Amino acid sequence: MSEEIVQGSDATFEQEVLKSEVPVLVDFWAPWCMPCRMIAPAVEEIAKEHAGKLKMVKVNVDDNPKTSQLYGILSIPTLILFKGGEVKETVVGVVPKKKIGAIVAKHV
């Protein structure tokens, strides 16, 4: 995993995501999820392209059920863009990098 990506957890979610000074793209995923692995390269590229303007946080749904339940994660991968502690955009499933990039571009 690239250095631009933070491992989020139930314990760190508020600090890493909700209190972030920059927009945060949260990737809700699990190691066993093949679609999650399919979008991982696109997510990493976007994190690198927007380093300093966007924070990328990955949350393993198996290890962090509280946060996953709080945001109604029923299917993975789910990407949620937070800005100012609020949900701004949600994308579920495997989508092209271009679509993820367009969502991010509206908020950075």
C-alpha cells in the first residue's frame, strides 16, 4: 500500500476523517473482496495525484464494524468522500478511475 494512504479504524475515524482539514476519500474494503482489489490501483493513483489536497483512508469493514455500520456499508467496495466532516459523495462497486477522479476533483 502506498504511503499516501492511511489505515483507518473505528478508533481513529473521527480524527483521521471527520476532523481532517482536507477532503477525505474513504475506501471501505476487505482483504477477501476481489472487486476491492480491482479498484485499489485506481484509488492509489488518485491518492498520489492529489497528495496534500486529499487524504485517502482505507477502512477494513471486517476489523471496523462500528464505522461500517454507522455509514450503512452493505456492499464493498464503497468509497465515501468526506469534506468538513460531512458525507459529500458515495460510490459503490467497481467504477472507472475517471469517475472516482471526477468526484474528487469537485471537492479538492
